[in-house]
Amino acid sequence: GHGGAVERTITEAELAAAVFNQAVKKINIETNFRGNFELTVTLNRKEGEHQLITTRNTVKEWVSLDRLYKHLRFDMGLEHYLNFSFTFSNKSQKQS
């Protein structure tokens, strides 16, 4: 994960609006250094990835995928929009 500040952020209200307006290209789930899950959002009309933040301006994180899913589905009302797929990257390859 990243300990540093993220230049681009998105709030939950902005994310929900983007989903409803079909402006979301993709949402990535990443694990941070605590082992919790964070979301980064790629929008159709804006450059780069936007980190999901709370109303207190901190990075939004979840302890489990189950809670993250329930939050998106029920708290944010996105149940009709969710379609999960997983991609795997080799970003953290260990040097042999």
C-alpha cells in the first residue's frame, strides 16, 4: 500500500454519483500496509486513479472484502451496479 498522500481523491458521494452517471471505468481493490482494503477509482473523463476517502478526509478502508461489498451494496445503494471481477498483477514479484 501507499503511506504517502494521494493527489487525487474521490468521496463516497462523488463515487455514487459517478456510478449512477456511468462515469466509472473501473474500481480497484487494494490492500494497504495494515492488510485492510482500500478502493481506487478510475473515471472515464478524468486522468489517473482516485482514492476513496471519508468525509473526514482520511482513506476509506475495510477490514474484510465482505464488509466492503456490503458497504457498496447496501450503504451506498449500488447493488444493481456491482459486478465483481478479479485481475492479478505481478507488481509485487520477489527477486530471486
